[in-house]
Amino acid sequence: MYTQKRKLYIARKTPCVYSTSRPWENSQVLKDFENVIWMGDVRILGELNLHMQNRVKTIFLFRPFSRTLFKMGKRKKEPKRKSINLGSEADQWMSVLPESLWAVPLSNLSLPGSHDAMTYCLDKKSEVSANGSKLLQILDKHMHCIVHPIILRWSITQDLTVLEQLDAGIRYFDFRIAHKPDDPSMKLYFVHMLYTTVEVEVVLWDILRWLRNHPWEVVVLAFRNFDGLDENHHNHLVSCIINKIFSSRLCPRNVIPTLRNMWSNGYQVIVSYDEIIQVIHHSELWPAIPYWWGNKDTAQKLIEVLEKRKQSGRPDGLFVAGINLTADLGYILKNINSSVKKMTLKALPFLNLWVKKQHPGSKKDCINIIAGDFIEKNNFVENVINLNSKLILQ
């Protein structure tokens, strides 16, 4: 294409969705004038430089998010930042991370997560789930008008929809999956004491559509606490995940999941599946991700548990530190008119102080995913994302 070497400027004009493992092959030159060429996206420059070195003398990279120009090869390093400025781009915060973090495994980054992510759409008419307390099932059956509103208040842990959570920056989703008793169909729902109104497959399609519009964002979907599923239900769900919905966007478990690796291969989804038989038979599924559950009803007690877990050392791969409080039956009876939300909002300022003190990374006492309830409150998501600034300054 070029008969002589000359300077080439490359800029990202519009977001592109690539279907192949080599996105630069599908990059389209949108505009060429004098010494500027508009290409598909800046993250292809590593590949692009290799294949254009005989055609151009120098490749310059314009990063549209930071509005700065860098020279490929012997360019100066990015100026170190004290924080990650999200601005209005929380929905694409991974794409604005500095290049120094692109090769860091996701297990060493700080990722905001949603505990019991689907409880915003619990069915008010639902019976207590099959795995729920037998006592609650009996009370709900015989004193439904009194007991059911209480169960509902103490089961809802999120207000935002899954798409709103994605837009807010959440990248780990805690999905509890259930099949309703005596339901002859293969329909699956989410569950937390009660069943949701929305089916699992509908939500997964919504996530896929969101990912198509955010090609540089990566999500971790944790399928766990299966309630009422037999082998046929598992096979159906796994087939939907792998063959029907996410397909080539799934990151296999033999890949070290860095942003650079995932971008270059078109991977956007890591699925952990808490059923080892399915994991053994499908390389697209990851084993269950460890979740540090404090099982405490106050911020102080929960933080004590999390600090003890940190002293014991973090797991090697992805793991979750849950800052979600838990109320047992005794606590609920003493606070009958309260709710998970009231309990959480009271504790969030203290929990977020703990969050701000954490460090991502590979060291023994480092954290990875931090999951909470009512994720839009008290700057939780922003605080978790900004922990990655500590990696920039290392």
C-alpha cells in the first residue's frame, strides 16, 4: 500500500466490534489524508506495528480517551496518575485503564462486584424457594400476608437492573440459579429466598447485547448455589451459555486472563460454574470462584473476618471479598421492621473506609474482586476501581 516509509498517525474514530481473533485484519481505514490514517482501535497497535513495519517509518498512537499522542516503539511512558479518572465513562472503565495495566492478570486487578445481583426483580408472589428455611416455608404458607413482606425486605440486595449495574461499572455478578419445583419446563430463574420474575436466559441475552456495545469491557459471571437443578437443567444452562449466547466471547480457563489477552482474542466473558462435572467437560467454564463471606450483621464484625482471611493469604486466581452483611433469624426478629437495605446503608460508610485501604495485586494480603449490596450507594464502585491506581504507582 505504501511505497515509501513515512510517519503514520493512527486514531480510534468509532468503537468497533471484531469477530475474529485478529481484530486488526478487520480494521477498516476510514479516512486517509496526508499523514493521518483513522483505524479501528488503539488496542490493535501491538499487532499492527509488527505487520506494518516495512511500510511505515514511525507509528504514532492517539488515545482518544486521554486526548494525548504517543509514539510507538521508543515513545515516552505515560505520565503516572494518582487516580483513575472515570468521569462519565463508568460503563467503559476498563477501556480507559492505562496501558501499564493491560498485561496484569484480572486476578490482580481490583474489580467491583454485585452480591446477589438479581434480587431487584424478586417476584412478590413467589413462594419461598425449595432450599429456603423449612420454618419460613411453613410460616409463609400459613401467615403469608404478615410473613411474606418481611421475607421480601430481607431478600432484596440490589435496586439497579443488571444493565444499570453494568453501566455503573460492575464487572462481577453473583448469580444464584434455580428451577421451580413441579415445573415441567426447562425455564430457570434467579433466586434469593424467593424466585425472580425474569428468566436466566433473558438476562444473559441482555448482557450479550450490552457487551456488543462495549467491546473492550470484560465481565465475570459466577453461576452458583444451584437450587432444584438436575443434570438435564445443567446441560441446558451450559448449552445456552456456551453454544447459544456467549460462544466465542467466552475466555477458556487455560488462558491467563489479562485485558491484552482478552482483547486480542475477542474474549469478554469469564464464566465460573459451581458444578464440577460441568467444568470438567467444558473448557469454557471456570471452577467456582472463592467467595469470602463474613456472615456478620455489623461492619466491624465483617471487617474483622475479612482481615483474618487476608492474613491467611489470598487464593492464586480470581476471588471475591464480600462486604455484604448477613442477618440471621434472631437479628431479623429483633429488627422486624427493618431491611437489608437499611442495615447496609448504615454500614456502608465504614465498609467503604475499609475498601479504600485495600491493595490489588499478587501479594498475600491483596484483594481482587470486592462485591457488595446496593452497589450504587456511597461511591462503592468508584472506590473499588480506583484501587487500581495503586498498581500504576508501583
